[in-house]
Amino acid sequence: MAVKGNAADNRTRSSVSIFIIISMCCFFYILGAWQKSGFGKGDSIAIEITKQTDCTILPNLSFETHHSRSDFGDDIGAEVRTFEPCHERYRDYTPCQDQNRAMLFPRENMNYRERHCPPEEEKLYCLIPAPEGYVAPFPWPKSRDFVPYANVPYKSLTVEKAVQNWVQYEGNVFRFPGGGTQFPQGADTYIDQLASVIPIANGTVRTALDTGCGVASWGAYLLKRNVLAMSFAPRDSHEAQVQFALERGVPAIIGVLGTIKLPYPSRSFDMAHCSRCLIPWGANDGMYMMEVDRVLRPGGYWVLSGPPINWKNNYKAWQRTEEDLEDEQKKIEEIAELLCWEKVSEKSEIAIWRKRINSDSCAVRQDEPRVRTCESSYADDVWYKKMEACIVPFPEVDNPEEVAGGELKTFPDRLNDVPPRIASGSVPGFSVESYQEDNRLWKKHVKAYKRLNKYIDTGRYRNIMDMNAGLGSFSAAIESPKLWVMNVVPTIADKSTLGVIYERGLIGIYHDWCEGFSTYPRTYDLIHANAVFSLYNKKCKMEDILLEMDRILRPEGAVIFRDQVDILMKVKRMVTGMRWNTKMVDHEDGPLLQEKVLVAVKQYWAGGHTNETVEV
């Protein structure tokens, strides 16, 4: 009897697996029609394909039927909640950088432009609409230079920055010529000037930070040199700077150097950059330069172009006094000396400093009474922590030639090399062996994802987010010039692994998913959510996280959830009321595992009208 029972079980599992595979083929056939047609307006085509495609094979089988109702909690039989569209005035809503709320906070040190999230009673429980006429962005690299006007219908930058060659309005598109305030000859020429001093070409510089990025042309043109820049700018009077950057397919967030620390770990970036970013570097006892020093790797470079560099020849054009500019540069030079940065170049209006590789190479600082060392025992504990005018000490070294914190290989070798934080045991709970096993596991997972969704590595998905990034192994496995990944390490995660991610030559950010992310709506093409809802169980409401995912996901964007089956069933029910189409599949190791994968596609709809959609 036992043998017969096992055979029956095997036949049942085999039938279920066949049904799931056929269902997924139908699902992604329709998915392909949505995502390839008419810049995203593919619903009518998808409906026609549905009529022509038989997705009802084996109708007597259903994935849900081989789990008991008790597996899914008390709400499995509850009525599905439908989330209605928000008013069209919310189409560019950024909950934690809302303009009206910002004006309630002090202007001192840019506090009002920092994150200020709505209280519970002010949260929106509705779906953020796309602008009427919204279309899918152009594929990369065309998107670097062209953005559909309908997606970001704001012309103020084309007027205010007309002479600076930032952006031009041409019919139904914006064109980005690659110019900037400090690089009138184009970003490529400007980067060539930097590359004559900084080792950009050989993979030594891989991660960069662009403060006050504008429309992120610097970061956009670095990408073809295999440098990944994290660009940020405040949500200010120039509408949609960061929104333009993300529409172009360039990494960016809404952010500002203000009163709280940047959401990055110490020793993250190989290069930091300010091109006329209007940050008062000499103010507050050099606090902003000290924050750059914190996130800059030992041996990393800081680039400052524009005021006050070369002030003697430019003070009239900048409409400032010689005394004012001279005093500003003097303060910057003094702070750089305290930080023990070496000035390696100053040509025209570009100055470049290099951070020392360790404290032994900075003997002058040891006895400097003006230097205050940060007291915090953990330099990566930064979420909503006040910025301080203090210097984070270097990790200790054994000799003057050793790079503090560990030397990195050039990219791409560093992507899968053992990161120094792992090799040194600096991240509790992770060893070299567990790191290598994590890499193997995510290569297997990503291989399975690509079987489910053939568009993952075609350029269809440019802006990708990993909501619970761990060691960055998903990002490493999917790494391609066609895409980039924003690796998010939740602030409530057991281990702070973001430093490891940066050591691999990837980028990311700390974030708490109980709050809104610092981006505009419709800025990510694909979201990966591994165990996010297990992590946040009883921390905040599931709908808060799902509605935020809906806000930042483009129409017809895709989501891959990986979690326990009981949690995914709740997610599946909830997103049904959010205009998402879903299918659940087994773990790639078989149906007996409680961990499953739920794939979803956000339906196309926009403000001003309703759209027919296809159920899958």
C-alpha cells in the first residue's frame, strides 16, 4: 500500500508540475504581448491573444487545491479588498518628500527637503495613477537620450536650464544632449578630463556617488565605462530631476545632504562627485565633507567642479565677490587637510582630492586638536541618525601600505570575489563558505526566474529593485549592461550586509519598507521581493508595503515574490484588488517545499480613463 501511495503522490505532483508549467507558459505569452506592444498600451492585443491561446488545459487541476484552507490563515475566505485609483493630482506622489508637508519643517540645513513620512492617518490607500497617455520608456541605450513627454510632462527644466544643455523639448519627447552646467562640451568630454587623473578605465573605480545630480547625465555617461553611480538630488523647484534620471534608466533617488546621515554604509564609494551642486561644503565645521569622507573608500576620490574652484577667473560670471569665493575655497582646503585628503589635481574649474588608504599614511592628523573622532561604535548605523561634524576612523592596519578595510580587486573580478568584510569576519553569521553558497543558490534561483520570464535579460527590464538584498547575490547573478539593480537592505534585517554589496561593485541603500521609498512613482520595471513579508510580519500592514510597490512599479512592470506559501497566498489575494495579474509556481527544487514563487504583472492603466485588462 505504501508503494502504491507513493506512486500516486508522484503522479499527482507530476500532474501539478505540468499544469504549472503550462499555466506559466500561457501567462508569460500574454505577458510578452503586454510588454512588447505599443509602448505599453498592449491590452487590446493581449485580449486578442487570450482569445487565440488555450490556457485552460487540465482544468481539473489547481495549485491552490493541494494545500488545506488552514494553511492560509483566517482571512482566506474573506472578500477581496478593491483599491481604487487615487485622484490624478497624486500621479507624482512621493509620500516622504511631499511638498506640502515639507514646508512645515525648518529650512535650516535643508531639513525641510529630507524625509518626512506621513503619519498613519494621512497614508493613502489607493492606487497612484499614471499620467494620461503614459507609455513604456524607450529601451536602453536610447532611453539615455530620449524620454517620452507624456511620462514626465514638465517643461520647467527646459526653460531654466536652456543655455546649459541639460534637456530639450522636441515634439512628444525630451532629448538629453549630455550637457551640464559644468560640462558644456558634454559629459563624455568632462569624464575624459577626470579619467586623465582618476583610474576610471581599468575597473579600479566602479561605484560613484553624485551629490546634487540634476538629471544625472554624469551617471548616465559613466555607465558605458562600467562605473555605476548612485545619483541623488532633492525634490525642489526644478520639477522631476530624479524622475527624469530614472526614466532615462539611470540609478537615482530623491535625497539631500541635510541633517541626517546618508543611507549608505561607511567605505562604500570609489568616487564622489559634486558638479556645481550648491552644497555649502565649508559650512557646519565641514560636516558635509566629513559625511562624504565616511562613505568614501580608503584611496577613493572626491571631485569638486564649479564654485569656488578657479574663482579668480570666474567670480564675475558667478556673480559673487572675490572675498566670498576665496574664503569658501580656503575653508574647503582646510577641511580636506583635516580629513587627510591629498589634492591630486586642480585644472580649470575641476579639483580632485584622494582619501588616504589608512591612518598610518596620515600622521599629520594624529595630533591635530581640531579633529573630533566619531564616538559611534558602529559607523553603518545611519538610518535617521543625525549627521555629525566628526571623522569616522579608519579600520586598523598592520603596515603603512595596507588598505584599511581591505583592498578590492578591479571590477568585474570583485563581483564574485570574497569581499573583505566577509573574509575578515566583520559580518557576524557569514563565513567565506556561506557567502559562496549564497552565490550558488542565487545563480540557481535566477536561472529558474529566466525560465519563467524570458524578458529578464533582454533589456525589457532596465531599472530593477531587490527589496531584501542580503549579500547582493541576486544582483550579482543577474548583472548585465542591460540593467542595474537597486539593492535594498531593510533597516530591520538581522545583519547589515550593505557594505558587502558595495564591496562587490554593486549599489544599494538602507530602507524601512514600513515607509515610502525615496523615489517617484513608476520608476522600476522589475521588483524582486525575497522573504520581505516574512521579515515584516507584524511590523506593519501588508497593504502598506504592497501599495508602495505598486506606486514605484511601472505599468506592466513585473514582480517576483519568494516566500512561504501561506504568506504568498495572502499577498496573491490582496494584489488581486490592485489590478495585478498573478501566478504561483513551486520552488525549483519541487512542490514539497513550503517556499514558493509568486509572479505578478501590474496591469496597464492611466489617469483620465479606464482600461480593459486580461485575467490570467
